[in-house]
Amino acid sequence: MSKAIKFSLVYRDMWQSSGKYVPRVDQLVKVAPHIVKMGCFARVETNGGGFEQVNLLFGENPNKAVRAWTKPFQEAGIQTHMLERALNGIRMSPVPADVRRLFFKVKKAQGTDISRSFCGLNDVRNLENSIKFAKAAGMIAQATLSVTYSPVHTVEYYVDMAKKLIAMGADEICVKDMAGIGRPAWLGKIVKGIKAAHPAIIIQYHAHSGPGFAPASILEVARAGAEIIDVGMEPLSWGTGHVDLLTAHEMLRDAGFEVPDINMEAYMQVRKLTQEFMDDFLGYYINPKNRFMNSLLIGPGLPGGMMGSLMADLEDNLKSVNKFKNKNGLRPLSQDELLIKLFDEVQYVWPKLGYPPLVTPFSQYVKNVAMFNVMAMEKNKARWSMIPDNVWDMILGKSGQLPGPVDPEIIQLAKAQNKIFFTGIPQDSYPDALDNFRQEMKDQGWDVGPDEEELFELAMHPEQYRAFKSGKAKADFEADLAKRKIAKNSPPTSEGKTINSTAPSPSEMNVTVNGEVFHVKVDYEIHPASEKASANQTAVQPPIAAKAEEEARMILAPIEGKFFLTKSNAESPKKVGDNIQEGDIIGYVESMKVYNAITADVGGQITEICPGDGESVDEDDILIKVH
């Protein structure tokens, strides 16, 4: 008798591996019945990861979206599963234990059956609470192996990790090949090893297309005993996404596996609707490069889903590097040359950082450190000149135990900066916080919602939730989308700018959110990253006139990016007239999705804050003048 293979559609991940946003709730409800009619899916990935955060960013209540999205699958008997990041919950930073516990309770009540939990460092201590909280909420606890390929990530490493997770109570195991760089035969040995120890455990395999191994890997893990395969479908399969359902279906059927029939009429309807959603607004946030696969990713092992943001970062940094080289009479680099330098540097820094699995957020950390190093060395500065705080937290063990040893060179850097390595349980560093958020909701007059789902949302995504409740998130999104639509539909000028040369465009508009009107300004002109947009920007505070320019000392930007005085509402921004001391944090430069704290290298009284809050700055631009 042939073995049956089930399929899971990772509809949420299809979008997030391609671009920034996911469909609105009205779009999700529209496509769901046709996914059901396809008749071939035993499971659908419905929420988790960054899904709910991006809902908030475009002004939609994620709790209502999850309830509406899971309902048709529940009614059809299709299991739903979500992705959660263990210590980080469904965000990029650690989450208090009481918020994590509430998370599982809320998601089960909203219609999610299975929790797929992964730790970006594969630290089983971080996954223990995920398993415990999921089971307490009545969910199936699917513990995850974050696959990466290195000398320390052996077959034995992963089989042993799976055994520990099953001993902790995991109901299922997911082999999560987020970069698609797991070698097929090697993955088959991992699955076979787990099945040898626990024949009855269900194994689900998740892979991205990335460098191209995924179809062969699917065949190998199925032959080794995996029962469920994650797939995508056109127009969002392949590239940085996932193997297409039709390819996986035919490949496994031909290999003798029993696979469910596909209702092709319904398939074409889902395909059509997905394209409609892209045409509506989602396509404006999808980089065309994400449609391509790239075997160059085999070496650095970076997830294909990072390629869109990586190429955008690369373009900005190329301008900065070549600006320096032109100024110093040096030959400029091509984008391909800089890309190869980056990939080589990733392979250099990765083992020195202890081989963290290249999955969110640690893949971004490794890539960012490599990029900072390349930029520094191309400008005749020292390697390791810039290591962001969240990368230090990873190195020091605050996020969990690294799979490999930290290089002595990095240990010496830590000692020189008086940094202390952490050996305790990571969760212990983040005390319970729900009572504080309950009080905030009471003070604001906000309803905690059914099953306390609104309380959970505030506690998990405080900044984004506040912006959602105020209407600012919706207004900002509408303005940004309008700007992108104008840019896409306008011809470029000879200077590389994009303008709207045909239709009059409002410089200001009203956006209505929940009955409240917000007045927003839209800049339709897209400037190259190296240009300074100064016409409509003002300084945060005017300079103190009595201070002579020659007496002022300057604090410069160590990197290019966007300058912010604070990164959360909990901080008080510096202002003109404040006295600062050497070592004080005076603001942040957000570069490559990381906030880099800028510390004062001089003390004195602030006489001028030069960039506007959120304004782009180049390396060595003046941030603050002090007297």
C-alpha cells in the first residue's frame, strides 16, 4: 500500500516571503472558500509570524482578521496552524512569559489548531514554554527544528534536538528549512533518525525555494517518513517563496505516494484572486527580484526571503561606498562586486558569531554585521566597527545559547566594552508585564476584547497597536501607498527621479479612519538614497542663537540610515538646551531594519539637532551640535 502525503498551504508565508504586507480581511474571506474547494489541503497556515504586526501597520485589527480567516477552514475540517518565535512570540524581540501564555489562549479561541514554534537559536529552553503553553490552551504543539547547514549543525544535532523536544511534550516536529539550503540526502537522514526513535511522531516539512534544493528535499523527506509537506502556489510560488503545489503533487504522485486530487477550477480561482490582491495594493510592496531563485545563496546560507530587503540595502550602501571611492580617486564597485563581498563576509563572520541558525531575526543580524564590516573596510576602517545592541544581545547569550562557540576575537571585543556574557534562562530576564498593559487599556478607555485579545495585541505589539488605535498607522499607510502608485505610474527623468508628468497630484489629502479625518501630506518625488530631502523638512529644534558656530562640537552619524531621537514612547527625546555627557545615547540611526544607538563622544549643552526626526542621513552627517 502506498504511503499518503498531505499538503499544507502556507498562504500567509507566501505573502510575507514575497513582500511587506498580507491581504486585508475582506480579501482573505473572499479567497478562503476557493482554497477549501481545491480539496487537496489538510492544513492551511493562517496566522503568526509577522502577520498580525503588518495588519496593524496598514490599520486593520488583526484579531478580527484571524477569526474571520480561520472560520471557513474550521467549518471545512481543515486544520489551521500558526508560526510563533518562542521567546520572541510573534515579534522580533523577547516577550514576557505572561504575554506568551495569553498568546496561545487567544489564538486557540480565535480558531488556530496548531502552534508551530521555533527558536531562532534552536535553544530548547526557549521552546519549553511554547510547548507547555500551547498544550495548556488545547492546541497541538508542533516544535520546530530551524535548519541551517554548518559544521556544528549535523544530522545528530537535529535528531538529538527533536528527541529533547518530544520529551518536553511536543506532539509533532516541523523541519523548517527557511533558507532552502538543507541538502536533500542530509535532510532525509534527519527525518529518518527522528522516525527511528519515535515512529509515531508526525513530521511536517517546510522549505523555501531559494537556491533550488527544495523539490529534491521534499522527495527525500517524504521517502524518509515525513507525512505533511508545506507548499505555495502561483503567482507567489518559487523564488523567495515555496515549491509550487502542482510540482510537488506530480513529483510525489510519480514516486508512488498517495496524494489528494486537486480541483483545478478552484485552483485557478485562487490564483486569479491572489493576482487581484497584488494588483490592488500588495504588489506595490513586492520586489520583482523576489520572483527569482539564486544559487549564490548556497554559500552564505541566507534565507531567500531576505533577498528583497538585502538588495535594497545593497543599493543604498553601494551609493555610499562609491561616493567615498569617487571622493578619494578610487575605482567604484559594481553591485555584483559588493554582493559577492557581502556573501564572503557572511561566511567569515557567521562562525565567529557562534553559527546562529540563519532564521529570523538572527539571519538579519548576521547579514547586518557582515554589511557593516564590508562598508567599514571599503572605507579603510576596521572590521567590527559597528555591532548593534541586538546583535550583542545574541552574542552575549541573552536570546539563548548559540550552537557554536563565540570566537576569541569577539570575546575580546566584548571585554574591551565591559560586556558580560549571560548564562541563565533567557525568559527570566523579561518579567511579566500584562498588569501594566491592563492599566494602560483602562487609562485609555480601551476594551480588552473577547478572550482578552485586544489586551494581548497591545502587549505583543505596543507601538504598532497604539498607532493603530490612534489612526496614525492607517493614515501613514494610505499616504505611502498613494506615493508608490504615483511613482510606479510615472516616467523617470534623466536625473533618475520619478515624477508624475501627466495628472495633477495633491500634495495634501484627507484620509478617513473609523470616521475620523486625518490630514496627511504626500511627497510624490522619489529621490535617490544619496540625496538629501531638505525642502519640506525642518530641524527638530532651532539652534540656540547665542552659541557661536565655531564653538560648537559635533556628533556625527557613524552610518547612513534614518535618524530618530527615540525608538519608543518610553524614552524622552533629547532637545536643544539639554546637557549631555560623553556616552549618553542621543538618538538612533535605523539602518537595515536595526536601530543603532548613537552615543555622544563629547559632553556639553545641545545647541542644535540637525536632522528632522525620521530624516535620512549619510555617514558623517552632523546629527547634533553641542557647546
